[in-house]
Amino acid sequence: MDVVILPTAADVGAHAADLVAAHIARKPDTVLGVATGSSPVGIYRELARRQQEGALDLGGIRCFALDEYVGLPPGHPGSYATFLEREVARPFRLPRSRVRLPDGRAGDLERACEDYERAIAEAGGIDLQILGIGTNGHIGFNEPVSSLSSRTRVKALSAQTRTDNARFFADDEEVPTHCVTQGLGTILEARQVVLVAQGERKASAVAAAVEGPVSSMCPASVLQFHRRATVVLDEPAAGGLA
Ligand code: F6R
């Protein structure tokens, strides 16, 4: 696992964007795994800016989301479909068909999970997966004690995650209780992984992921098994490292 520590959150976004852009330059039809939430926004804005300036062509990529909430109506402002439309599809000028998410509204969620795994496989697998990390060490919505070899499935969100994500909803009650998430086994199959974390509130989860034992208590620690994982941190997020 490579760990890169940079002074500011803006530096984290720019450095991670360099890694993604280098991949796309080598492979214009890159299959990109896209995290949602606050952490990757700087990467997406930087990539969109580079395309705007003519330094990068994002037109050939396809994107797969890590996760989606269960049960939110179409167009809900807190849904990851809405997030990816706003932060990825529109700024990258990608047709909606090139940005896929698990179907959190499917009648048969188990089947939707299988369909999602199949769609990723049919796309040739994920070339580069962008990740954030939860304050409890989750990646995707693989909460503590997730199976280290899990596949895309329905998960209950932990109380900690529901509290952390309440900022994206009108009130606490509105935060969904369940999600569909790629599993840790799914994430480990990505050919390259770039995890970004900013801010002191991520410091203990980052330390457990990078320096702790590999344990389902800190799901991100499974990335210690990945052959090509880069963790890009600002100084506050790196504050718990030895
Ligand atoms: C998002 C995701 C989550 C977030 C994590 C950090 O698709 O799967 O693992 O990356 O909860 O969220 P932020 O970046 O909002 O702190």
C-alpha cells in the first residue's frame, strides 16, 4: 500500500486526479469506480476542469458507483444517482448510460445485486476504483464486521454512518436504513485503488486501515491485501499514523 501525505485537502484532490488522469491517458476506455460523499468531489472537479481545458478526454470512460441507498425515490437530492448526475455525468459530459449504480429501488434487491456484479464483469471489471473511508473504517458501505470476501449485497447502515450522513438529508429520520453496496471482495478485484481522506475526523480510521491488523472491524484494512492501492491523505487525516 502506498501512502501519500500532502499539506491540504486541495492537494489530495489534485494528486488523486493525476493518478486517474494518467490511467485514462493510457486507457481511454477506463472503467472507473466512483465513490460518492464529500471525499472524492475535489477529484471530480479537477478532472472536469482538465477536460474543459482540453488536457484530458473523459468521453471514453464508463463509471460504476460503489453503492446506493435503498428506497429513495427517483431524483431524491440525497440519492447517489443524484450525486453522480451532478458531480460526474454532467461535468464529465457523459451520457447517463455510462454512469451505472446499483438499483436501490428494485423490487427484487437480491437480483439487482447479481445484475450489478454481472454488469461490472461484462464491462471487463473495474480498472481504477476511487474510494473514501467512513469514520468507522467502512469502504463502500461495508460496515465493520463485513465479510472480507463479500460481493454486492444489501447492508444495514450502522448508527455511526447514519449520523455521519445525516448532513445530506433534511432530517435524521429521512436517512435510509439500508443500502446496496459493492462488497469488499468486489472492491479488491479492481485493478487499481485510490483511497482519499481529508480531515482529522478520518485520522483514527485511516490509522487502523493502514497500520492496524487486517480485520473486519476496520473493513478498509482489507486494502492491505491489494497489490496496487494508493492512500492519499491530507496532514490532518494522516495525524494518527505512527
Ligand atoms: C460513498 C461511500 C462511502 C464514503 C464514506 C466517506 O460512495 O461508499 O464509503 O466514501 O462514507 O464519506 P465522506 O466522503 O462523505 O466523508
